Amino acid sequence: MRGQIKVTWGKLTDADLDQVGGKFEKFVVLMQERYGFNRERAEEEVDRQIAEHED
């Protein structure tokens, strides 16, 4: 999943993903910080990425 995340969101580094450690809340906060998303949009983006990975 890490590779796909980096392809989709190029601003995220390996260090960012290490910091997230698979935690939803940390990923949402990171998306807010890196992309300037509001909380709702960040949650939608994270949910979408998870759903794509599960398919």
C-alpha cells in the first residue's frame, strides 16, 4: 500500500509514512498538513485510498 500512497500523494515521504505507522488519525492529520485539506476532505481521501487498496 505504501507504494500506491506515494504514487497518489507525491508530497508524502517514507519518513511521513513511518510516522503514520498505519494509524488512521495520524494519516488524516498528515494529509491536512501536507495538502491543506480540511478534516472532512482529509478523511474522505484516506477512506478512498483504503477502499481502493481493499479492492
